[in-house]
Amino acid sequence: MRGEAPLPAPVPFVCHSFVVDGRIQFLGDCTHELAGQTVDIPDFDTVALEDEA
């Protein structure tokens, strides 16, 4: 609208990762808080049970 500042452009979601030895390696170009980190793959059975509680 006239007189209003334009909205900022959306930041694209980027995530390049590898799975190595049961761990997820997030590369440094990721646009989230796990960028540059290697984390264990979650136990999906446990995660599903926590979500149901």
C-alpha cells in the first residue's frame, strides 16, 4: 500500500546434510540453528511416544 514500507524478502531455507555412522552432519550453509553441527539421529519411536503424551 502507498506510504508503507515494503516487506523484507523471505530468507530461503537451505540445508545440506549427510548421514554418517548414525549421525546427521549439517553443513555450514544451513540456515537453521544446527548449521555446522553433527547430531545423533533421534530414536523415532521415543519421539513419537513423547508427542502422544
